[in-house]
Amino acid sequence: MYHGGHPKGPTIGKDVQIAKFAVGRYETNLLPPPPGGYTKTFGTGLREALSVVIQPNEGIPPSGNIGQATWDVLWPLLDDYHRWQYRVWTPPVIPKPNPVPDLGPLYYGGASVLSHSLTHNTDGSPELTRYYPAFDDGWIAGRTVLAVENLIVAAASGANPGEAFYGAGESKLAYWYGHLTSAPSVGTEFEKGQPVSRIYNQGEKSHVHLGIDARALANLTLLYGATGHGPDYTYGSPTVGVQLREALSL
């Protein structure tokens, strides 16, 4: 158990409350119970009682934390009821944070990137073709294109037709934005939802192309198309969100 000054502290739980009861019995008025009873938070009162009195008296380094040596001193001070409480108590399960990045849409009112299935590869260099499977979205010339997460423009590129750029996401996902009216300068930073460009005019075929490289985040190349590896412009692979959740599940 750790006090608030420790990187892992403060510990909060039934075990702290039980430890306070034992400390209060070590010496008269060392840690008297407050009117509402002992709390479950490892506070300064408990820390000082341990580091100033109990640990020096018992020849224990005065860390103010409760390790096994300190607990061995406190255990005999507990009554049967508190020993029973400690034996049946289990630490609460703290849910692990969701490792999947909360990606936004490519345009105002659009669906999150996580909801899209990838449908084709990205034509270009061997690296683009192999590692940046993509989907098309937007479908209106001049429509504002958004940053799908906090990102920085990592490198310039080009599309046929229009402009393009590589983006490095805060999540470690990498992107290739293509078919834009203009490309922002290398080093430009965008926050999630901020405009990065507009869709290049291709008439009825106008769209923004987003290729996604997941190697740095999830150590995989995302699946696309009916088989996971094509054919281009077919559906059947899991959505980006499903693929990332499976790859990042712990």
C-alpha cells in the first residue's frame, strides 16, 4: 500500500481502512478514528504514523508505505472481525483503458473511420501499395476534409489527380490522404476534427482517399476487400475498428 507521495499512490481500498484500524491500536492516540470512521484513502495521517513512529520503532526503513515487514507488525493488532474482513476482501478490478484510438470522420457529419471497411489498396510506391489499404469517402468536390485524429503532416506526396500527404497520427497510426485540392506543408499539426484540405474535383468520381498503416500501433497490415487482400473495390473485410480491437486486445 502506498501513500500519496509515492508514484503508485495513494492506495485506495478496504485494505487501507483495515490498516488504519491496526495503526490506531499500535499506540494510544497515534491514529484515532475520526467521527465518521476511517476512510479508504492512504492519507498523510497514516503515512506520518508509519514513518515517524511505527517503522522506526520496529527497525523498518521509514518509507511511510506498507510493505510486508510493516504488515507483519500490524496484523497482530487486528481483531478477528478485521482479519476476516481482510481475508474476504479482494481489490476492485480496474478496467484497462481502451487501446483503440477514438478516430473521427473524414468530413463533417460522416462516419468514424473505425466504422469503415477498407476496400482497396493505395496505388503508388511499393510501401504505399503494401501497407496502406484504404477506403474512399466524401463524394462531393470541394467538401472539407478533416483530421481523423491529432496528427502531423509527415511527408509530401501526390495523387493522380490532385494532391496528397502522409500524416502521422498521435495514436501511431499513419495515413495517406489523397485526391485533395491542396496539401498542407510538412510539419503542420492538426487537431482531431480540424480541416486539412478539400476534395479535388473529379466530377461524379470526386472523393477523398484515406490509406491507413497500422504497423506501428498494432503490428499488422489491415485487411481489405472481400478476401482480406482484395480484390480492389470489394467489401467483406472487418471494419477498421473491429480489426484494431482484435489486434490490441490484451
